[in-house]
Amino acid sequence: MAGSNKYIGQSVLRLEDRPLVTGAGRFAADVNFPDQLHMRVVRSPVAHGRLRGIDATTALAMDGVVAVWTFADVAHIPPIGFRLTGLSELDPYRQYALAQDMVRYVGEPVAAVFARDAYLAEDAADAVDLDIEALPVVLDAAEKPGPFDDGHDTEATILVKQSGDVEVAFAKAHTVVELDLATGRHSGVPMETRGAIARYDAARDVLEMHGAAKVPHWNRDRLAKMLGRPIDSVQLYEGHVGGGFGIRGEMYPEDVLVCAAALTFKSAVKWIEDRREHLIAANHSRQQRHKIRAAVAADGHILGIDDTFFHDNGAYMRTHAATVPDLAAAMLPGPYRVPAYRATGHIRLTNKTPCGTYRSPGRYETTFVRERLMDVIAARLKLDRIALRRRNLIDKSAMPFDRGVSTLGTDVVYDSGDYATLIDKLLAASHWDAMQKDCARRRAAGELVGCGFGMFVEKSGLGPFDKVCIEVAPSGQVEVITGVASIGQGVETAMAQICAETLGVDYRGITVTHGQTDRIDKGMGAFASRVTVMCGEATRMAAVALRDTALAAAAELMQTTPDALDIVNGEIVRIGTSGPSMTLAALSASRAGNLQSEAEFKSSHMVYPYGAHVVQVKLDADTGGLAIERYHVAYDVGRAVNPKMVEGQILGGVAQGLGGALYEEFVYDESGEPLSVTFADYLMPTAHEMPGVSVIVTEDAPSPLNALGLKGAGEGGITPVGAAIASAIDDALQRPGAVTEIPVTPQRLKALIERS
């Protein structure tokens, strides 16, 4: 390890922020090419219907309109495939770029207009006449399935995860607790809506797509396959991304359409969605109903859990396929010992916008469910809710702990964790005992105040690989080239810190290149809180290799041995003496090519960070309003590369978690018409609703699965928010189990208060 360059664990300033704060950011909407065409999508106004005809005569007569495509124009393009958890039985439910003969949700692409002006394209799209015969809609995934097509109904498949003997556990139970719980439909709402700009370079025979995010290499490979082109003739380019959260960067019908159009028209084609389109057409998430029961011993030990849940996936199976319900089923037990466990997940389609992942997919939902269960068990057995949790925690001595189930192609084996210590630290920092006494005093005086608790285990660092190349130019500039993507999480800074400390240079002299498929042959992208773990370790390995190469080459020139040299601040120096030295820049300049190395980190298991939240709330009986008076978070990330960035991730996650717990919900009327299509109807927390949050980042359980002990930090801020808020509302009302559904909107909260 290099001598004096210590960056890992330091809250250094972020490298990626200068262009953003100086107005020099380059987002999808900023990308333009000469003589480009603009695409506008004609979307179904009907939730379920038979498409009998499309009349584009008026639109095509408009000056400047180049074409109007329907399914016939893209019939040769296969439906969009699955990126994760792609079960074969889900294949019939994939979505084509344009609707063929049926429409299945309001907002489904039916036709695409191409024009020389964006406003003209929008006017022309409004002029396209659709003839759709309305059919009955399916809106409740828990109801009896209906027909999807001639050979399939709306129950796409059933997932089962099981370990231990559930029947025996319930036969032995002293108490059985049953709950019926629901999480509402909502999703990520990034500042930047989706966008794609495709361009065909005839001279190179290369199709480019700008505006890529999240998984550029997978999208490149899939686009090449769908369009019948060699992989190296399709290249994707990521610019700045105004938020990801799982929703941005997946492959959507619009991405396929702009690329196919660029090849057809031999012209650049640009598409930028508006906010209404985003709210009705981009992936939704979260909507599940759980009918869960627990078998419990008289002393509070959990003997078994049996959960049957219904996952509402909307109208089609998109790239995530069964990922969300699969994660929900696998991760529900959380930090607790559950000797017998069974989850049965019904994946069902409804006439709503298709679903995908949203920050902490499957875990936000099941943490709410599991922690509701723990609170009710404690009340039923007249036990303290924290004491009950402690009694059932997996002890640190049991690590690694095999849950006996799998997800995302890997066995769920918790790598490390000291859950009891984290609870101790959080309760001490939040003054939990004093908080409970103060809430009791205020309730006695007539206030509706309460405190809540929620605990969770996250997963992160999904493999199977990440690759990194590092080059040192003759100028001394170091470039780290990765196959990951940046969605605002601080990739450039974190990778620069790891490279700088390992190599022995200033992190400010490092450029991190990402999201450019022409610079590195493969990459997994940014999702599942994987980048710091997978790309971080690959960066460390490549930096070690580069350092060894540099010291060996310098030793020859300096007539010494590599072990007598070190690299400090970019200078190769003799250890313990003040003899002649040389810079990395000079060494690189002395070679025929740049000084470079590459490394690939492979992993077959995920890593499992964990945490807990404490919240204190005050309810308004007159309005159904809820004010958050205190909020505390403790989260163990194994090792924090940049603690301040970890804290930022947590704060952003808490804000989004509050949205799902209290405000955000996609609502439909009885005909399947979406009612949450503007920010006047789709409510989100603002700075006014966001409380001050006290954050403790701990490093008590480094992962043994990578050299730096890293675990992901992207989702721990959001995972237990719904659970903690529900627990606090129960406490304020003194009715354990009162909250059975989130979001707890003012209307729902007022109804709960009135029933108290």
C-alpha cells in the first residue's frame, strides 16, 4: 500500500459536482445532432381493449411529419427480454415496442410519430385517431385471475421459497399471529425524465444511443440482438443522469423505437418524455398484498413464518421479470432466526403500468410486513417490542448465516453482522428510553405522539463480475475506465479514492470513465447497490497490478529492486533514503505505450449490510396530518469509502421512504384510468416535510468477501421507513397493528384516529 496517500474512509470533496453546480451538466435533453428527427409516442387512452384500427392520415399530411409507425413497421423486432430473474414461463408476457392488436394499460405505446420539430411531433401525435374496443379491466391482483391472451391468464407464475418444516412449526406454536398487509403502488421520480437520442454513423456502420444509464452494456447487447446487428456496431453513451432509483436506464419500448428509426431514416432521432408520460409509462413498483402468519413460542421465539402474497406487476413483464417478488420472498425474514419459513408469491398482471424495481425492491415491502408482524407479536405476548427483536436476532457468532433460500441466482448467505450492537448504538444515540417516557407523558396530556422502530438486512454487491482498466498518461493523469454507470451516487469520487490510496497518487488527478461501451468491452452497470463493492474491489486489484508494474519498471531505470521503492503523491521514491526519484508521468512517458493495467473481480455471493431506524411522530386528529419530530438512522456498511457520501445516500433514501410511507401512490379509477398523472395528484415529500435526520454509519462487520470489507450503502436509508412510521403511528394511537397499509395518507390516518 502506498505510503502517505490515505483516502479510503475520508469525506473528501466529490469530483463529479463541478459541472453540475456550474451549469455545465450534459443530460439527455442537451444532446442534439444536425437535422435530427423528433419522436412522439401515441399512447393508449384505454386500460384494456382490442385495437381495431389506427388512422394517421391527418398526421401524415402535416408538413414536416416524416412517418407514423404502427406495429406493422416494427413487427420484425422481438419483444424486450429479461435482464434479471427471467423465468421461461414469463416469456409470453413480454412487451413489444408497439401494441399489436391489444392494449393493456393507459399509456401503452400504440404508434410513433417522427417529425422535424418536437412541437410538430406532439401535434401530429394528437391527430392520430385510435379505434379501440374497450374490454373489462383487472385492477386487483388479489382477485381471481382473468385472461391475458388466448393461452394465458393474468397469473404469470407462482414463486415458492421454503426452508424448514412450516407445518411442524405451526403445530408446536403457543400463539399464531395473522396479518393482512398491503404496500401501495409508487415509484422513483427522478428530476430528469427518460430520454434517448439515437444516431446512425454510416461511415463506421455504428448505431449510437445517447442518454443511456444504469446498464449500458446490457442494453447495448440486447439492442444489437433485437435489431440484428453485431454487438460492436452498437455503442451506448451515458451523460449526466438526473437520478436513477431503479427506474431510469432499463430498456423500454421507446429506446428500441428511436434506435430502429435511426437505422431506418439514416438520421438522428430524439425522444424526451414529459412528466405525464413518466408517471403513466415508466416502471411503477411496490404494490403487494401479504397474508402472513407467524408461529410463536410462549417466550416469544419465532418458530415459523408462512407468507402468501400477491404481487401486482401491471400489464407486462418488463426487463426485471420476477426480480421484485423473488427478492421479497427471499429477504422477508430479515435479521431474525426463522427456523421454518415459506413464502408463496403470486405474480399477477393487471391493467396498470408495468412494474420494475425501485430503490430497495422487495425489501421495502417485506420490511414493512415483517416489522408489523414483530410489533403485533410483542403486543400479543405482552413483551417489549425491542426485547422481542433481541430475542430473535441472529447472533454474530452464527455468521456466515445461510437462510436456506436463494435470489438473483445466488444463495442468501449473510456474510457478517453484529445486529445486537447496532441496536445498542441506535437506542443510545436516540435516547430511546427517554423518548418513550416523554411520549407517554405527552399522550397523558392529550397529544397523539409515538415512537417507532424498524430493523432490516439489505443485500448489495451483486456479481458476477466487474472489470476495470487503469491507464497513466505521460502527463501523469490517471484514468480509471469502468463498466459501471453513474446515477448520482458518487462513482467517480469513490473509485478515485480507492485507486488513489492503492496506487499512491492524489485522487484529484484521477478521471473515472463510466457508461461508455466503446471504452471497455463489458460491464454490469449500476444497480442493487453493487458499484462500490464490485467495481471498488476491481479498482483496487487493477491499482495493485499497476503499482507492481510501475515499481518493477522504475526499479530497472533506478537500478534498484521494486521492494526498495514506494509511490507517494505520484512520485516513485526510495524508501528510507533521499536518493533520486521519478514521477509516474515520467515513467509513463518513457514507455512505448501508456502505463496501464486491468483487473476483473468476480463474486458468486452478495454482501449484506444492515441497519435500523427510530422515529418520533405527532398526529393531528383534525386533519390527519403527521409531523416527524425526530428521526435516527444506524447503518453498518462494513467499511465506508466516503462517510459523507454514505450519509447523503441515507438521507436521500429516508426522503423517498417517507414518500412511500405517507404520500406517494398511483391511484386508478374503476375503468383503469390513472388519476395520479401530475404532481398535483401524485404527492411527494418536500423540504418542508423532510425532518432533520441523525445518522450513525458503523463499520462493525466488514465483509469477508472482498479485501476492503465493503458493503453497499445505496438502499439502507429507504428500506425500513414505512415500517418505522407505522410502528410510531401505532404507538401514538396505543393500538399495536393499527396500520395495515401504506402510504398512510391523511385520509387513511384520520380514519384510523377516528376509530381509536
